[in-house]
Amino acid sequence: MVEELKTIEVGFTDYIAARQKEFDWFRQGKEQGFEAGLQTGLQQGIEQGLEQGAHQNKLETAKNLLSMGLSPEQVAQGTTLPLETVCELAREL
């Protein structure tokens, strides 16, 4: 009976160790996935911010050029903004 209990105890200990190893792998994978997702999200956020900033800069430049008397066509060509967008800005000034 004692030998059977020792065998069961060893089996149980092995089982617990295997489950702990699985849990560690899962946790490590989760952490790596989180880190990769965070890095991807940060990179996308930076890229989006740069694009928005560049677009805002074009809009400000277009407003300045319009206020200097350039035609909407010239401003659109100089800023690479769509002519429709430049015309909207001209109406706002």
C-alpha cells in the first residue's frame, strides 16, 4: 500500500510539473504576443501621427499661400493637396 501511494505521489508530482511547464510556456507566449502587439501598435500610431502632421502642415501652408494671393490651382499644385480641398480652404478665409 505504501509503495502504491509513493507511486501515485511521484505520478502526481510529475503531473504537476508538466502542468507548470505548460503554464510557463503559455505565460511566456502571452507576454511575447503582448510585447509584439504593443510594438506593432506603437509603430502604427507613430506612422499615423506623422501622416496626420504632414497633412496638417500642408493645410497650413495652403492657407498661407492663399492668403498671399496665390490661386487655388497654384496652391494645389504646390502643396499636392486636391484642388477641392484647397478651394474649401479658400472659402473659409
